[in-house]
Amino acid sequence: MTTMTMERSSLSSSDRLYSLRDLLTGVVAGFSFLFIVAYVDETFLRPAHADLQDVVVGHRWLQQQQAEEALDFRVIATRTGTDKVWGVNAWDKCKHAPETCGNKPQVENPKCRVLQGHFYHTIYNKWLAEYSSKDAEPFQFLEIGFFNGRGFDAYREFLPNAETHSIEIACLPVGPQNEGKWPFGNFAAANPRYQEYLDTNQLHCGDGSKFDYLQEVWTTQMRRPDAPPLKVVVEDASHLAKHMAQSLFFWFPRIAPGGILVVEDVQPINEANLFRTNTLPQVLKDLHYCGGPADKHMKDKACFPTIWPLLHSVHCEMHICVLERNQHPAMEYSKEESVNPPHALQAGKCLFHSSD
């Protein structure tokens, strides 16, 4: 081996030693730097942003907890078996297999093809959300039309802090209607908790379309000194337009400020159609009523003087409407003011004659 070759070999080995040493030095320096950065962040910098970070984490946790604890009306109503969600539960199958819908296939609105089914879950999840919380203030809930109690069972579970009431005519003693009895069978008794509801004064047996009986339930069972405010009333009884209107004129004024009246079955069926086409349009007209001197506003008149001063808003989805109370105190109207006015089901006498 020549001298030059030996020198190159020796130099190469030395270079390799220096390279390895430099690599090790760099690794140690790198770890030291990371340690210092972590120490400085934890010791000096973290306190400056820790509170904000904790708030963000806490907010996300709270949102997750609320989502997990939120009650879903569709889930509960499906479990109790009420027809309030039959429509939505059958909808997917009906869309893809029309022969399963069970209703007239020529109906233009496809949702109306679902046999005896409703889509009420969305409006209840929206409008009853504040009352479904476990932290909600105690309040009274009233249903007109217990039937077999499946809807009432759903409301009771969905509204854990509610003092619940329901009115049903079918649990009257058997006998002629002209004697204040019921001849068509007690379908309310099919509910497993029927006797419990009677014993605890949650189920009231009587005609929910008669002022005298409504006044009796209101004054003896609900308007007690220790009672929480009446916040929610649901009309779901005979589906007769005149009975639906009676629930509006008796119960809406007695609902506490900010509460709601829910009217179900606002649909094109013979029994209920006049409420849909005559009563409700008059309510909507009154929602925008101004009144006052004719030189300041268009000459106008209110259709329902006992309703419009208490009305804040009207919200509808298919076959169901919510009438929201404003902040005016609840009213105790006389019998004359609490029953259907003559034009309740005759919109033409007010709706199209504002200048009379």
C-alpha cells in the first residue's frame, strides 16, 4: 500500500469518527431543546392560555353531555306506540315501496299516503325542548283527548318535570250521552296505568267540549294555590272542528305567559276541515291586527277579541299548529267569552269583511 493510500484510509476513518460524534451531539442537543421548550411552556407560558383552553374543553364536554341527555320525542313516542310518529316511522318504506303505504296512491302529497300516520316529532322536539330538560321549572301540562293513553305516556316521559293532566270522555260511566254518560266503550281503560292515572287525579273523565266541565277541572283540579303554571295544552280529542275551536277559546287565555297551545289533526278531513279553513285563517288575520283610527291604519276589525291580545305567534307543520302566548297575564274570561263565538267556523263573516 502506498503512503498516499494509507493517508486517505486514515483520513476516512477519522472523518467517520467525527461524523458519529457530531450526530450524537446533535441528538443530545435536540432532546435538551425539546425539554427546555416543554419546561418553559408549562412553567411560564401555559398559565397565560390554560384558562381559555379549559373553557373550550369544558364547553365541548357540556355540549356532549347535553346531547347525550337530550330526550327525543320520536324515540319515546315510538316506544309508547302513539300514532304521533307512525308517519315518520313508516315513511322510508313507503317512499320506496308505495304499495306498503296503505292509503290512496293518487294523493299528491306523498306524506299523506302513509296510513293514519303523523310526523309530529319535529314540532314537539322543537317546541317542548325547554320543558323536556330535567332542569326545567315545574309546570302544568294538559292533554285534551286521552284515548288509549299512548300519547299521554309519551308526554309524561318526555316532560319529566310536568304535572300532567288529561281529559277523556270515554271513561265516563256507561250509558246515554243525554244523561252525561258514554255508550261507546271505555277505550281509555286499555292503558296499563289507567287506574293509577285516575287515582292520582291525572286523568279526568268528562266532556272536554263543554264549558261547565272544563271550568270544573280548571278550578278544582288545576288552578290550585300550590299549582305550577299551565304552560302546555295539547288538543287531540274528537277531531271535530267545533271541539278544536272550543279548546282554543277556553284554554288559550288561561295558559301562562310564554306557554303554547298545540292543535293536532289540522287536516283535510270532514270532521276537522272547518277549523283548518275557517278558524285558523281568522287567527292568522288577527295576528297582524293593528286597529286604531281609520286615518292611521287600514280600516279593520279583529275576528277573535279574546284571542288576539294574547297571541304572540303561530307556527304550523303538516297537520299540526302551535299557538304561542305572549307575555300578557293569563285571563279568566266569562262563560260567554270562553265558548265559540258564532263565526268561529264561518270565516267569511270576518275574514273578508274587515271594513264592515
